[in-house]
Amino acid sequence: MNAIEIRDLSKSFRGMYAVDHLHMTVPQGAIYGFIGENGSGKSTTEKLICGHLVPDGGEIRLFDRDYTDPGVRVRVGALIENAGCFPGSSVYRNLRMQTINLGLKDPEGEIRRVLEIVRMEEHANLKFKSCSLGMKQRIGIAMALLGDPALLILDEPINGLDTDGMRIMREILVDITKKYGCTVLISSHILGELEKIATHYGIIRQGRMIMEMSAAELEGRARVFTSLKTADMAGAGNALRARFANVREEGGYLRVYDVDDTTAIVDHLMRCGHAVSEIRKNKIGLEEYYVELMSGKEAE
Ligand SMILES: Nc1ncnc2c1ncn2[C@@H]1O[C@H](COP(=O)(O)OP(=O)(O)O)[C@@H](O)[C@H]1O
Ligand SMILES: [Mg+2]
């Protein structure tokens, strides 16, 4: 079963599409990295899923039910924009108020549970306003986790965090899916940070989904390339092009794509009279793949 299935979803503001006939499939149990530049429609899509905005058209299904179904709405937790906390109240107090809003049966147990998940047990008495940005984001996640949702929707929770904050956030997100079986939809324009945890990706541009794939598929698409330097770059470039299909000059290096055997490259250059002064084997990760997609090379 899929946690989210979206067909042909559209939303416009003043005649401009923010979300433009979008399709999206988020399998149950996934950490789905929803990736796109600023203004590409990530937050709008998330607000539509959460019912904060009304779509112009299209279909949203959550766990095989229409997203307006009250039975399924209670299974969705979200952190979009900010945690909606009272700054002068303690972390505990904010969570307690939310348990009242939600009418939870075992508020104390639930608060303990979510504080443990976000590693804030020891900070329950801090005033929200005295918390660091990283803590505030975690409190927002704790708020969203009250009531044990099956789907958690997070809007750029990693944005602006320091390295340590990012690491903790990553660990928390993995915990949420692994220990609690929750599906996580997480938007970001910081790719490197999602690459470590995402099991699936959706790349959005100008309100349209331009690519969806699993981490395994991305791995399969990842291309190797060897970058090297020689004294005569132009001559070596010609020699390489005569033998290998995909050779480019980039950033002062010659790049040979999709050739696994580096020795074959060096041998060929030697035979052509070019000594290699510097050589490195690389793999195109999500970041570069994304840049290529964004520049439209593979998008059409
Ligand atoms: N409430 C709104 N009123 C008018 N335009 C909006 C509103 N919300 C978003 N937009 C526009 O829709 C587009 C997508 O925005 P958004 O979903 O916030 O993108 P992202 O979250 O990917 O940065 C942008 O061009 C933005 O200016
Ligand atoms: Mg946004």
C-alpha cells in the first residue's frame, strides 16, 4: 500500500500554477525526499496534502482512502513552516496543550514517548523561546508525532541547522520510520543531507514532478567518471575522445564518463604520448544528478 498517492494535483495563485498537475507516489515506510528549488511548489503540495489549502483539481489518496476521510486525517502529523508553539510556555506545556486539542487518551504517556523520540526528555521544562533552532525543530516534530501518526509531513526541517543538529535530525527520522513504522515525507533543497537517509526521491520543478525514483534506482543511475590532468589538455582530450564515448572538459579537468577501468584510460593516454599528472575516480551523486536534471538535460 502507498502512504500517499497523488494524481493530477493542481493549485494556482492569481492564475499562476504553484502545483501543476503533479503526480506523486510515496510507499508506506519510506523516507521520501521531496526535492526542489525555492518556489518550486514543495510547501504548497504539503499544505494541500494536510488540507490547509484547497486544490483546484486532482486527487490525493492517503493509505488508499480519500485524504478528506476523517479516519485517515488523524493518522497524519505535520510540521510546516513552524511548530505553532507558545514562546513563553515550556516545551512540556506546549505538548500538553496539543494533547488536549487532539483529545488524546494518555497524554502523559504520549508526551513521554514523543520527547524520547526527539531526544528532548531532559529539556521538557525549558521555555520554547529559550530553545535553539535545532531544538525548536525537534519540538515541532514532537508536536506532529503526538497521537502516533502513520504519516509525518515535514517542510524543510533540516534547513538552517548546524552539522550536529542535522545529524540528530537524521537519526530521529530514521528512528521514526524504523521503530514506529511511520512514513516520512520530507522536503528540502539541501540534497546531501537527504542522500544519507532517503529511501525514495521526488524531484519537483515549477510545480511539476519531473522524476521519482527509489534510492536503489538512483544508485543504479549513478555514473562513474574519472577526472584527470595532463600537460597538454587539448591534445589529451582529443586522444580520449577517439577512444571513449563521453569525454568532457570541466573545471580544469578532463572527465571520462562511464568507464570503470581507470587503467585503460591511463594506458591509452600513455600510448598517445600524454603523461597523466593527476587522476581521480568519482561517482555522480544525487547532488550532481540533480544539477543535471535542473539544467534540463534529462528532464524533457
Ligand atoms: N499563499 C500564496 N499566495 C500567492 N502565491 C503563493 C502562495 N503560496 C505560494 N505561492 C507561490 O507558489 C510558488 C510555490 O511556492 P512554495 O510551494 O512555497 O514553494 P517551495 O516550498 O518549493 O519553496 C511560488 O512561486 C510562491 O511564490
Ligand atoms: Mg517551502
